[in-house]
Amino acid sequence: MDRLIGIDFGKKRTGLAVSDPLHIFSSALDTVDTAKLIDYLKNYAQKETIERFVVGFPVNMDGSPSEAASGVETFLKQLEKAFPDIPVSLEDERFTSVLAHRIMIDGGMKASDRKDKKSVDRISAALILQSYLDRTQGAVFAVDPESVPESRSRKVTKRKRR
């Protein structure tokens, strides 16, 4: 099945993420030097079918494009030229770096590992792509939460200790 590619574009490095074949969740893929990004995507497209690119678009708090938006717009032209048949969607990337840091902390990543900006870029790309998937696909539960019986483990933990 086709995949969606999430892109957190940066002047030096670009984070990439990929969707699962069913377009339910995103996973961090890689961090690439921006100068080599188009070549990387062409190589990836030879192995996997890309249905859509989802590019994080930097906006200010009022919704207007930020200073970094011009770099993304230049990249979008290069992307369209290299992949004219693959549609591109823009996704608000506000707070993705902050959320990426929070995910690394909550996940127990060591402080020394959190300093690696490549990790932040990959996770940010996954957040951008997941935001798009959630917005367009709608969150769907495979099981109705109301139909799940109450866990017996609660009864076990409430027993008095001897």
C-alpha cells in the first residue's frame, strides 16, 4: 500500500516520517541533510510508493507565515518539480519541537541523547504527519471502549495484603 511522508523542513537538516500502509499512525523515519533531501526522497520512492507528502509549514501564533516560511516555499517548488504527480499537503508545525522534547523526556531518553537535534527533527516530522492523519482520517477505535469488560486486575490489587 501507499505511504505518506511527513517532512519537518529545516535549513540544515530535515526530519522525515512515514505512515503505516493503512494511514493510521506515523513513525519517525530519518534525518537528512537538507542539501541531499530530494535525492533521498527519490531513492525512497524507488522502494516504496509515496501517495502524498505532508510538509510542516511554519506559522506565527496569529496564523501568518513565519520568517522560515520562505525556505519551505522554496523547498515546495523543488519537491513539485522532482515529484509532479505526488500531491503535497501543508500542516501547521507550531509547537512540534516543544512536543518532540516532551516526548523524549516522557519516554525516558537521557539528557545527553536529547541534545541530538536529529532526534528532535525526526520526532517533529512524525508529529506533523500524525496531526495530518488524525485530522483527515479521523481517529477510529478498533474496539468500542464501552464493550470492554471491567478489568479483573483491579480486584486483585484491592485485596488486603497478609
